[in-house]
Amino acid sequence: MIRDITIGQYYPADSVIHRLDPRVKIVCTLLFLISLFVQNSLLGYAIATVFLFWVIHASKVPLKFILRGLKAIVIILMFTVVMNLFLTTGGKELVHIGFLHIYEKGLRTSVFMAVRLIYLIMGSSLMTFTTTPNALTDGIEKLLHPLNKLHVPVHEVAMMMSIALRFIPILLEETDKIMKAQIARGADLESGNIIQRTKAMVPILVPLFVSAFRRANDLAMAMEARCYNGGEGRTKMKPLVYRKRDRAAYGITILYMVVIVLVGRFVPFQIWIF
């Protein structure tokens, strides 16, 4: 399970998506995530599916690599589906087993919520797969730059977000190493029920926290040794500049959003196939 978590990782490839300005990828990702919640029709989700998989194909990131990251949310996904399936009432009753009732609205809501959650993870992961941590920091800082007038430390906020995102795969790799070392010394982390397996994970937490604090201290000392003092007065070796492909990406995403909004407003909600 640890090795299946891919969020925060960067997948190097030569694609048009990788070459886009990080600001474009951040804004377009947010618009795509919003589009998942502004419509509830089968046609709208079909359009979102085509758009998402077209972008994945253009990014040259293997689909199996993106789908591998979904294994980490299987429990959350199942819990969301079950809660919506049995607790949402409305429409025709489809199943009645004892005290369990499944209604048409509950089935529709559970499927839509599952699709939303899956596409949300896939869309967010695709942004990190195609954007380096440095570019992501520059993009966030540039987008939040107007907040400097309100005395918000934009550079520091962007730096903290980038470091936190970058630490995710590092800590996961460290956790995997510690687990393998514990197993080599005779620790049993796989057998037993969920409570026993949870207790077996406790000895892993101490060295993991020690390693995390050590890495954070090393990073702080490295930044101080290089005279890092915040974003004021700093220049960029590669300043962000919008190009034709960035404007084209904005145009395609806006067109997609217009279609989604129109479909959500004019296509009947009852469009459903089962």
C-alpha cells in the first residue's frame, strides 16, 4: 500500500503538458475539479471522462501509473459509496433487505460521488506528475502575488506548500525502508486482524518521526547556509512567461467549462442508464 501512493511524485516526460506554464496547470486543474461538482448528468460525466483521458494521453504519463495511486483511497471510496448508497433516500425503491434500503437516488448519488472522488485524485495527481516542485512553487507564488498588498507572506506560503508536497514521497520511501528493516528483524506486520496490524505499526512511527525531524533540520540548515531569507528581493533564473500553448490551454479548458455548465443547466437530471 505504501508503494502505491504516488501523490507528490514527478514523472519526467517530453510532452506538451509538461511544457505548460505551472500557473496554467494549477488554474486548469482547479477548473476541472470545479466542473465535477457543477453537473449531475451522465452526459456531463462522459464529457469530463473524455477530457481527462485526453489530457492524460497528451501528458505521456502511463495510465497504470496514475491508477496505481487510487489504491490508497480504496477504503475512503468504499465508505463514501456505502454511506451514500444506504443513507440517501428518494425515487424508486430498488432493493429491500431487512433494514437496508437502496433507492434510485441513493444509487445515483453513490456512483456520482465515486466518480467525482476518483477523477479528483486523478486530476490532482496529474498536475504533480507533470510539474516539478520548483515550478509548482513559482506558479503558486505568482498566482498569489496580489495578496502581497495585504501583507500576506506569499513566497513563504508557496515554499511551505512545495516542501510539504515534496516530503510526501520522501517519507513514504523512508517508511518502506523502515518496514523492510523491521520485517528482516522478525517483525510480523502482515498477519492478524486490523487491530493487531495497527499495533504492529507502532514501532515504525518512532524511527519515522526521528527521520522526518532530522530531514527537516538538515533542510533548514542547508537553506540557512545558502543565505535564504525569504522572497523579498529574490530573482528568478527562469521567469514565468505565458506562451501560445498556455493561452491555447486556457482556451480549451474554458471551452470545456462552458460545455459542462450548459450540459448541467439544460440536460435533464434524469438522464441515467442502468
